[in-house]
Amino acid sequence: MKSSNGTFFLKLKKYKTLLLMLTPAIIFFIVFSYLPMFGVVIAFQRYTFDGGIFHSPWIGLENFKFLFMAGDILSVTRNTLLYNVLFIIVNNVLEITCAIVLAELSNKYFKRISQSMMFLPYFISWVVVGAFTYNVLNYESGAINTLLKSMNLEAFDFYNKPGIWILIIVLVCAWKSFGYGTIIYLSAVMGIDGEMYDAAEIDGANIFQRIRRITLPSLVPTVVILVLLSMGNIFRGDFSMFYQVTGNNPMLYSSTDVIDTYVTRSLMTSPEFGMTAAAGLYQSVLCFAIIMAFNYLVKRYDKDYSLF
Amino acid sequence: MATKSTSNRIFNFTGYTFIAILSVLSVIPFIMIISSSVTAERSILRYGYSLIPREFSGQAYAKIFGFPDDVFKAYGITIYNTVAGTILGLFLTAMTAYVLSRKHFAWRNKFSFFFYFTTLFSGGIVPWYILCVRFLHFKDMPLIAQVVPYLFSVFNIIIVKSFMQAIPDAITESAKIDGAGDFRIFIQLIFPLSKPVLASIALFIAIGYWNDWYLSFMFVQKSSYFSLQFYLYKILSAAEALNRIQSLSGNYVGEMPKENVKMAMAVIATGPIILLYPFLQKYFVKGLTIGAVKG
């Protein structure tokens, strides 16, 4: 015991500078990540502002009971799951297609300019994207409705039709992020051994055969890893995206409310902090379980790519 | 050979068309926003948005810069957030990554996991919010509240760390023999050598701060401390709310921001990014491909 303590202090002295350099990060993550982890206890309290976290009464699982009885949490969980599955499918198909096509095209300037154009939406704030969506879709002066009216067709009230928003949000998300994903997949395509293509060419394979027999199979590991990693976030929604693109419109909650918007809105509007914290904890536990499960799968697939 | 060149031609034709269409679709919204910001209001109301202004008018910008105080204030706040956040965040990220990349630091894996675990499990937003508001008093300190929460990202630390790990030991060994300490090796050797990855990380951090509206939304009560994006959001959401009430009740409820003014605000809020984008894009791409090696 004494000797291990001795080496501990010796190491402490040896690493003095390094530990000092690490201190800001340690403090940051203790304050903003670890303390809130212990803060989840308020999910089991009737939290009051006066009582705070230390003196609010304990109520066991009451908050969870009310949360699930109110029913919203199940529908927002379903929405979160549905959107993420759609995002994963649509974005990956689009990104892989673009990457493969870009890699095969030979005009350097065309490739560079088109990549720049496709990557641009990634840098725009969701506020601006929301503004744009509203201006295309709104009933009075939206671009689509003015077009419909000019053709003497009836205007379509998008903000009254929750169902169609699944399509709208999937499209907007793909629009904003596919340039990013394309670059990642493109770097994977570029990493494929060029000799395989040369050999295929000599054997007389045409471009479609080359893509089907060489490029696609070579991309499989990257695709599997990226998809499995995004599966880990399948119960998380991008708050900014859902909030801004729908304009937080209550008419659309039935099809566009995800766990993150539900929790944040409750936090800002409802005094029931305990119940909102319960919803947040429910999400964290779901995420943690699913990350563990998928990490296990990744590990079985290829040890090098597992997270830990 | 004939079939091969035919298939090439087919592929090239569809390929170029496909990519060209996607590229155009990616930038059309920008063109529409810019175009409608310089279109006369009555033309927007009558014909809707169009790619080329039907009736040119600089009125929207004249109106915004007629009362420039609010816009300039929001601009100032966002510039402050971006500059302070990027400089501090970049330095702290690099310093943390440096320590975790030192092979002679026996506790590096323990600390790496300490940081990494925060991405696996979180207490959720409610305890975080209570902590920030009740214990850190963020609502009274807008200049701190809009910078500090984004200073560290585990993802960035990992990217910089793996870059620093690839720097050959020989470089630091000779400095060590000359008596340089860990901090000096960081400042004088590793930090400058990591410039490629740090440039990309800095750009991503800066974009994050520039585009942020969330921290204003959460913590800022006084409108004079609103960030640019949040200020834009406030204008837009007020207009949408008025519009919604008006279309539900059928009554005129008051003057709302004009369509072209809203779009001009969007241009002003996005402008610097679009202007800098062509020059900085290659650093973004480099950062992505460095990160993609092992995210």
C-alpha cells in the first residue's frame, strides 16, 4: 500500500506539467458533463426551485409514471427513430452514389466546383435554413404556392399537413449534409488500390462492372462502420434542425416532434423539471444501451473500428 | 472495345448530369435568398420568390441599415463569440490533445476514457440547464454563457490527438535532451507542427460559434446580447407568428417585417461565411479527411 502510494506521488510530481495542462479540460468535463450526470437524481424528485436539487422531496418513479401516462413520450420516441432510420438510408445512398460518380469523372474543374457547391449548405445555420423553408412553403407568399396559384391551381397548406413534413425534413437534412458525407466517402473511394482497376481494365471490364465488382465491395467496410456509428445516435435528434425547419409550429408536432425538441420545449415552458429530467434520462439510457449494443456488433465485425 | 466506350459514354453523360443537377440544387436556395433580398416587396407578394429579381430594389438593405444599431450589436456579439471561442477553444483543445498524445504519460488512457465517456452517457439537458443557470449564473453573464459551453469537444480532441501521435518522437527527443519541458515542447514544437489539423479544427469551431443560436436561446435575456443568428430567428419567428395569427383569424394584426427585409437579414447573417468559403474550403476538406482516417 505504502509503496503504491509512493509511486503515485512520484508520478504526480513527474507529470506535474502535463496534469496542469490537462486541468482546464478536466474541470470543463466535470462541470458540464459529470455534475449533470449526478443531477439526474432530480428525475426522481418533485423538483422545486426553492428546494433545489438537495432539498426537493423524493417521489421515486412518479415522474416516469406520469411521463408515460401522458403518452407523448412514446410518439416522440417513434418519430426520433423513424427520422433517423430515414436519414441513414437516404443520406448514405445519396452520398455513396455521389462519391462513386465523382471519383469516375475526369474533368478536374467540374469535380472541384461541384464539390464546393454541394458542400456549401453544410456551413449555413439552421436559422437561415428554417427561414428558407418557410419562404418556399408558406401559404400566402411561398414559392410553391405562388407557382400553384399562377397556374390557377389550389394552394397547398403545408403547415396544416403534418404527414408531408416527414418528406420535407428528410429532404432538407439530405440537402444540408450530403456534401459532407460525399467527401468522406470520396476519400474512401480514392483509397482503393488502383491496381485492381488496371487489372479489370485489361480484362475488358466496363465502367459499370468495375463499380459493381470493385468499388462497391471495397466500400462495404466504410459503409458498415459509418452506419453502425450513426445507429448509436438513433434516439437523438438534432434539436436545431427540427426546431428551426418546422418553426416550432404546434400544428406539426404529431409528425415532427422528436425527443430533443420535446424535452427542450418542456424545459422552457413547463415548471415540471422533474418530469422533463425523467424524459431526458429516459433518452440517455436508451442511447447508452444502443451504443453498447452497436459497439458490440462493430467489435465482432472488425475489432479495429470498435469505439472502446 | 465498342461496348466499353459506349458504356463509358453513358456513364459520363448520366454522371455529369446527375452531379450538375445536385450541385445546382445545393446552391439554388442561396440564389433565391440573395435575389429576393434585392427584390421590391410588391413583386415578391405578387409573383412569389424567383431566381432573378423581377423588380430590383435596395430598399430592404436601406431599411436594415437605416436603424443599424441592433444589427451591428448582434454582429459585434457574434464576432466576439467567434473570436474568443475559437482562440480559446483551439488552444485548449490542442493542449489537451497534446497531453493525451504523450506516450510517456502513463495515465493517458485513463484520462482519454474520462473524456470519452461523456459522449456515451449524459445526464440530459435538464440538470445541465439547472447547473448553468442556478450555480454558474449564466443568465447574468451573457458574454461567458455564449462562449464557454462549446470550448471543448471530445471529437475535436480525438482528431488532434491522433494527428499529434503521428509526429515522430525523434523531434521531441532532441528538445528534451536540450532540457525543454513538456509545456515548452508543446508551444514551440508540437503546436506549430500541428498547423494543418489545427487550421481545420479552428474553422469548424469558428463556424459552430458563428452559426449558434442555441446558447442565446437558452441563456440570454437582454436583447442587446443576442447573437446574430438568434437575432435573425427572433425577427423571423415574430413575423411567422403574426402571419399565423393573421391567417387563422383573418384579421390584420399589425405590420410585420417585409419578406425582402427578412431575406436581407439572412444574407447579412450568412454573408461572411459565403465570402470566406472559397478561400477556406480546402482546409475544411482536409480536416474531414484527417478525421475520417479514424474518427
